[in-house]
Amino acid sequence: MISPTGAACPHCGWPDGAEPFHVVSRHGTAAGRTVWTRCGCGSLQVRIVDDRGTRVISRSRPAVAHSGPGA
């Protein structure tokens, strides 16, 4: 997998091309597919799948674990 944001998650080090990751949604586009995934650390990632392969083009920080009232 080619990733302009790095070959691995900068937050937890898990390789971009490795499983498991959780697929949040998939959307077809004129050029291929956009796949939203969540890394094991909670980072939301946008992956583009087209004739060039799969690339992570954007990612968030890991999800924050909440504790206390209302969590």
C-alpha cells in the first residue's frame, strides 16, 4: 500500500496495509472507491482504492477514551 501519510500509523505504528482495521464506510466514485476505516488505536483513516492501488490519504488522531460521568 502506498501512503503519503506514512507506511504505518504514526500513532500506534500499525502498518497501513495490515489487517485488522475496521471499515466504517465505502463509497464508489468515478475514479474508484473511498473507504473510511478505523485503526486499532482509534485513528479514523480515509483510503482511496483505484487503479494505482490503495492509499491512506488522510488520518485523524486516535479516539480519546472518555471516563467519568456521561462516558
